[in-house]
Amino acid sequence: MGRRRQSVTIRHVAADAGVSLQTVSRVINNEPNVRPEMKERVRASIDRLGYVPSIAAQRMSGSRSYLILAINDRERTIADWQGRQGGDWVDQMLFGGMLKCAEFGYRMIFELVDTHNDHVERELRAAIAALQPDGVILTPPHSDSPLIVGLLDQQKIPFARIGSRGGAAGIALTMDDEGSARRATRHLTDLGHRRIGFIAGPPEYSLSRWRIDGWEGEMTAGGLPTAGLLVEGDFTYASGAAAARQLLGGIDPPTAIIASSDQMALATLEVARAKGLDVPGQLSIVSFDNTPVVRFTQPALTAVDQPVAEITSRAVELIIAAQRGAARPAGPIRVQGGLVPRGSTAAPAVGHD
């Protein structure tokens, strides 16, 4: 039997590079005040020896845990997973967050916490006590929960609030929901639509109101009506179907509908078909999220592309910077998404405006 290969430690790297243990530690942790030539020498030794930094060793060397905790809504996330409906919010968070963490020698851990759970504080305290994260990423609706925000602020843990315009605590980041709704509405008005319905998300999400504001603002700026064209959903397929039936069942139905989630947009497409409406000939549809499923519908759905990976990556960067003493950004950080035109939008049929 061959002899077990001896593990390479930070001491081996220091000896090979001819530097102190502290210098190797600073290079591994991307800390400042290390000369470029010293960094190059240490990294060359790391590559030559095949040294892999251990989080356990890093934690022992200082007060940091090198873990970032990302928290998502348990109920909605599990429902999406069980429904297998093609949502990729979690995938995109992991994609953006894990890659950025790896650049700095960190790891990201994902936890689910119930929004309406009476024990939310106990759950969060238990996760923080067990993991001792260097920072926390909150997603809607947790990002605007006074209880959760207050708890993290009290514990002096750097935290980012995705989908929040923030306040006195935490680092606020938005995906420009109001601007995205304006761009989606403008896309339809540029095509010639004048009656544009809007299916909103639930009110416990601040971004639901921002999207309404963007649609209303663009419609008002163009002198277009909004009365009777706004219906509330809850991001689910069933709520989208009910909202679409309400909008399309009136005497003067819209020629286009913007839905605040892909599931509600898919439901709108199905309701239109059941009513014998051609999409996009008689009804144009725009969705939010741009999850993979919307590319494979017939027709493929025009969608607002939510930059989930990009905003999670940015949140990681800001948390690590805060951990190293950087000042909190003065205002909310905006990561702008885009609009992906596809086959579900076109000019309204002749005779409709």
C-alpha cells in the first residue's frame, strides 16, 4: 500500500515562498498592503505545491467565517420546486453568488425561512448561531421585513437587501423594477397599443408596487388610460389565470397585457387561447423574470430579464467589502435588467387601439 501523501499546509507555502505565515494569509484572503511582487511569489508557491486553503483554517486564523448566508422565502421556493414549473431564481442566485464567493475564498450557503412563520426570529437566530456567517443576503419579501432587518442590524452582521430601497440598515439593491415596467410598457406603446393591462404581484413585495408605478407612470405620460386595467395576482399560475379572465372579459378589453411573473404570463397565454384570441395578432403579452420556460412557449414570450445572478454577485462583493471596513453605500445600488422581445408582442390588429 502506498504512503498517504502529506497534506500541504500554509507553513509549506510560507517556507517555499520565503515569506511569513502572515503574508501568506493576507494573500489568500485578498487583503491589502501586500506588494504585487510578494503576491506573485506566494501564488506561484500555492500553484506549485497544490495548496488548497481550508475554510476551517481560515476561521481559526481570525474572526471571519468565510461564509455568506443567502436566505429565500421557504413557502414560495418549495412550491416552485414541487411544481417543477421552470423557475430558476435559486439557480441564478447560486450561479452569481457562488462564483463571486469563490473569487474571494468564501462559500455561500442557502437557507429557506418562512415569511409568515411565527418562529421566523428563532429560525434565523439558529442559522446565524450555527454558521456564524460573515454576511447575509436577504431576498423579497424578507429584505423588507422589519423583524429580520432589525435582528441582523442588532447583531452587527453585514447584510444585503435584494429588492429593497433600504433605510438605515443594510445594503439595499434593486433590479430597477419600476424602470423595467416602464420599458415593457414603452415597448408596447411603441408598437401602437393604447389599452395595456397589468397583472401585479402581491402587496407584501415592495417590488410589486414599483412595477405598478412604472406601468402607471408610462401610461400617464402617454395620456393613456389605466382605469380598470390593473388586477392583482400573487405570482402564481392560478392567480394569473383569474386576472387574465377579468381583464379579457370586459366590454373593452386590453390589446396587450404585462404580467408580473412568468407563471402569470403563461396563464394569460392559456386564457387567451381558450377565448380564441390569437397571440400576438389579437393580444400581446409581456412577462417578468425571463425564466427558461418562456423561450419554449408558442409563441415565445417577450420578457423582462431579471438580473438575479448579477445582483447576487454584487451583493456578495458589497458584503465582503463591508466586512473589510468599507463604508455602506449612500443609496440603493441599482442593477438594471433588460427586455427580451420575442414572438408574443406585435402591433395591435387593425381597428383596435
